[in-house]
Amino acid sequence: MHSKRHGEILRLLHEEGTVTIASLADRLGVSLETVRRDVKPLTSDGSILKMHGAVGLPSMAGEAPFERRMRENADAKRAIARMVAATIRDGEAIMLDTGTTTSFLARELLGHRRLTVVTNSSDIARTLATVNGNKVYMAGGELRSDSGAAFGVSAIEFVSRFSVSHAVISTGAVDAVTGVMDYDLEEAEFARMVLSRGQRSLVITDHTKFGRQGLVQVCGLDGFSELVTDRPPPRAIAAALGQAGARLSIAGSESGA
């Protein structure tokens, strides 16, 4: 039985990367104590790694949360990024906040030339700097370990000096009543400033963020000019967007609604 459970634990980890001890106990139908006993030999021989209240595979542990998020719904994010990139012309000025969907957009912009890019994301800055005659301005401050992005007063103050053609943010949650939300105060404040600096302001997000409640409001649905996503949002959100006068574009469909 012991080795059968070991096999089951490893199978779950291969599927999910990391699993909490409580979730393992639940799925294997055994006590927390039994799971802890089961994982002990696996952690001592290096097969799995122990984290706070969870276990994971060694290969996954070195992966930053941002890299893991880049893999979630990657096809949807790529489709959104491709659609937005097609609306940006060579030589234009753009501002991007940090996020996996905006990082996909940066990659889709590698075919563009002479862009002026303002961002707080070291990933986006690295992607677009030193190629195709682009100019990249990076907002300063302490870089976060999870996303490699700068936040805080100095980053907000820096980007407030620019005016761009396209200001683009990605978001953690979109709700029909509250609007665009995030889970982090500094990220929400930075995103709000980005939206205010563009002639055209875009929120780009995959459909999994619809109907979620974040922690901090970035802006209402009237706080930007366009939302680009990969699937039609729930009826309440679509209606609220229409009422707020925001354009809705669905990647993969021929035209924006």
C-alpha cells in the first residue's frame, strides 16, 4: 500500500506541479499524519521538495510564479496579444504594465520597428530593448522577485511624465459592477496611472478573469477605451461595458463587437 501511495503522490505532482499536504490527504483518503509520513522518504531521496504546507517536484520549484502564469491559457493570451499588436504601427509610443498577457504582447511586437516603449516590467524591457531601433524607458524602483517588475511611488512618478498612443494593462479580475480589479495595491495604482497616459487605453485579459473579484479596484468600466479578450464575456459584463462606452474586441473573431 505504501509504495502504491508513493506512486499516486508522484502522479499528482507530475500533473499539477505542487500540491498541498491537506489536498493530498483528502484525495488519497488518509490522515495528514499519514501523508507526512509518506512524503518523508520521497523528500529525503530528493524525488520531491517540501515547501510551506505543500510538496512539489524539484523541476517546478525553480520556476518563478510569473513563468508558471505565462503557461496558463498561453494560447488565449497569444491570440489576444496578436490582435492588439496588429493595431499598433511602427514608430508609435506604447506603455505596458507588467503581466503575462502584456509580456505576450511584447513578444508579438518583435516584428515592429522604432517603437517607443515605457514599462515597469524587466521582462518586457528585455524583450523589446536593443532591437529594431526601439527606444525603451524602464520605470525604476525595487524589482519584485516574482515578476521582475518595479512598483511604488518612483515607478508611478516616472511613467506619469509620458503620453503615449497606446496604454495597455493586463488585469487579475473583471466584474460588471466594480470594473477592473487587481490583487495587489501597488499593481493596481500603477495600472491606473498607465491607463491615464494613453490616447487609447486598453485592458487585455483572457476570459478566466471575468466574474472574479479582486482586492483593489483599478478603475470602473468607464476608465478605459477598449477591452480585448479571447471569448465573449458574461452578459452582465458585456452590457456594462456597452453602457460605459468601452469597445469590446474578441481575439479570434473577425471584428470587435
